Amino acid sequence: MGDRYASFAHSGLGRTLVRRLGLPDPPQLNRYQPGDPLVSGPVLLGGAPGGRVGEVVGKLLSAAGVELVDPDHRPAPGSAGSAGRPPLHAALVFDATGITDSAGLRALYDFFHPYLGTLYPSGRVLVLGAPPEPAAGGVAAATAQRALEGFLRSLAKELRRGATGQLVQVAPGAERNLESTLRFLLSARSAYVSGQVLQVASGPVAPVPADWDRPLANRTALVTGAARGIGAATAEVLARDGAQVICLDLPGAGDALAQVANQVGGAALQLDLTTPDAPRRLAEHLEGRYGRLDILVHNAGITRDRTLAKLDTSGWDAVLGLNLSAIERTTETLLGTDLIPEGGRLVGVSSVSGIAGNRGQTNYATAKAGVIGLMQALAPELERRGITANAVAPGFIETPMTDRMPKVPREVARRMNSLAQAGQPVDVAETISWLASPGSAGMTGQVVRVCGQSIVGS
């Protein structure tokens, strides 16, 4: 079911009524299409004195063919550009790693205040900071760096016309692992990701893909719950980005699963992951057919929504069994058999419900919070093996599952974010593909919310 309100709001009459009545105004988001450039126009790059990542970012973007402009050499926004218009920008990027005390936070105002009005529709705002750790730069520096979170989350709520904003905390030495994250957050691939605070860790230098349009070439990926919705979109995007995809789902979804697998040029595997021998059977199949598994995406899940007082034991056990316990057992088996090599990527699909909770979803939220806990607990252990583990937490995404919601709650849920609309399955898939990239070695133990900056829980 489509978003009829958004379609109406984009019509001539709808735009008039939205403005006059102050109704939610969902912008038309620019989503990635193969062949699109990294950004659609010039990027304004600035920074506080003493910053350590701005120069690296400038070199990376220049090498990617991005036109960079410097605020010191850019006409003031009030001055006339071509045809009497002020110069516009596809992105505003600010290196805040040099801010070491609260007085230095004024640099944020000085950079962003004059130029926010120059953002393209679906533009990007990116603040690059440091992890707020007193041991690294003292109490004053940690205080100032922590303050960046409040600044960015609030600024992202003020952006209009589909623009998004993020804060990336770059650990000392992690500048060399920044490119994959920079490319994702500045591009149209991150259309429904906003208001997020992410960390890029130092460590071994991430390999640079030979082709950034196909960063997953020569990698084998398994996507569970691949017959429909987010799973099907994930299989499609991973295949588009070069991966050989194994699509897994229940035997009862065999026809739909085969259709997805054929569409992406992958393989279909019918298996009920909740059965006791499923992890062993899966491991044997992967070892015999492929020899290794580079990317493991835990997406399979169900809902059985009831308030706890009305929820029977089968509703609890079914949701926890598939959405969490099966993930634990499968991951343990595949890691234990060394099928996932150095450079492997684990991605667990959680939910904003697992962060903020949701009435009638004690079972679902428990399981989805557990997925986050599993990925974060595995991350430091797997780091020694060169494997990353991350979670994505979708908000309200247009899927067959959300189509079954009652009309009023569904409409309210669509508007409860800074972009005033639901996301699409491809938005989650693009985020998973970024985390699965060889270039994302610095991203581990992270929870990335794909929710349009949900008003609740983000």
C-alpha cells in the first residue's frame, strides 16, 4: 500500500493545503540509482582550527571527483551567484575534531549559520568529531565533543527538503578507514538515515574496493528472511553491489524465495532456522557449496503483537525463538566452524522498537534489543579476527508487515520522524550493504538507525 497522504501533499492542491494548515510535509527523497555520482554538486568543506580529518576528507573527495569549495573563498550566501542566486551546495562538511573546549563550539555556529539555506534538496550535513573520551584530550575536550551530539541531533531536525545530518566520531588513527562511511553518508544511499552518531575505529587499514560501484565483488553473502520485504531488498542491493547472494527463508515461502533468488542471480535455500539441527545443516551446506561466507545478514523475523497481559506463551516463544535464539545459535555455529574468514561482516537487523520499546511488542522489542546486544558483545571479540559485527535498527518501513497495521496507527507512525514519511526496504538494504563493504572495517559494534530520525528512540 502506498503513502496516499504523501502523494496528495506533493500535488498542486496538496502543497497549498499543507502550507496553509501547517500539516506534515513529507519531502520527495532522492534515492540512489546505479550510475549516480557520489554527490550532485559542490561540497562546502570547513573546520575548526587544529582539526585532524579535514585534510584527509578533502583528498578523498577530490579523488572521487567531488568539487570542493572553501568557506574562506566562497561568496557570502547573501551575495549574488549565477542568475542572481546564492551559490548552492550538495553537502556541508565540518571538521570539529579541533574543538577542545566549550568556547570552541562557536565555530559550529559560524560555519553552519550562513550556509544552511544553500543546501540542495536532499542535501547532506556531516559533522566530523572525536570520541568524547577524557583520556584522549582531557575533560574540556571530552565535554565539547559530547556537546556535538546535541548540536547535530537538533540541527538534523531543522533541515528541510529531504536533507539529512550525521555526526561521525573519528578515533585517532581512523582517518584511513573513513572513506566507505564518508561515501555512504554523503550519497543518496543514505536517504532515510538522519540524526545518527556513528564511530569509526582505528585498526588495520581497510582495503579500498577496486570499484566503488561494486564494493562487494567476489564476496559471498547470506540473507535470511529473503523472500520479501527488507530481506528481498537486501538481496537485491548486495547483488547489485557485486556479491554472490544466498537467499534463505522458510520452506513455505519457496515460490517467493525462488523468484527473489532468480532476480538477483543468486541461490535459494529453504530452511527453518528454529529447528535444532538448522545451524549444523546450514554450515554443512555453506562449506560444501561455497567454502566460506563473507557476509551474514540476520534479517528473518516475525511479530506476534499483544500486550503482555494478553500474550500467550506461543506468541512469546515463537518471536524470541526466531528473532533472537536462532540468530545466536546460527552465529555461534558459523563462527565456530571458521566459515566466516578475516574481513567477514555480520549484520543483525534489529528495530527502533528494540531501542525505545513499543506498546504491544514486549516479545518483539525484547528480541530486537537482544540482537543489538549480541552484535555489540561479539564486536570486540571478533575484532581480533578482522570481522565486524553491527546492527541496523529500522523505524517504520513500508513492508507487507506494516501494511497490516490499522490505518490510523499506520498513518501516525509514518509521520513520527524528521522526514515525515515511512522508509522503503531499500533504505535498510543500502545501510546493510555499506556495513558489509570491505571498506567498512572501522565500523563495528555500531547501531545504525534507519528511521528518518524517529521522534522516539533516536
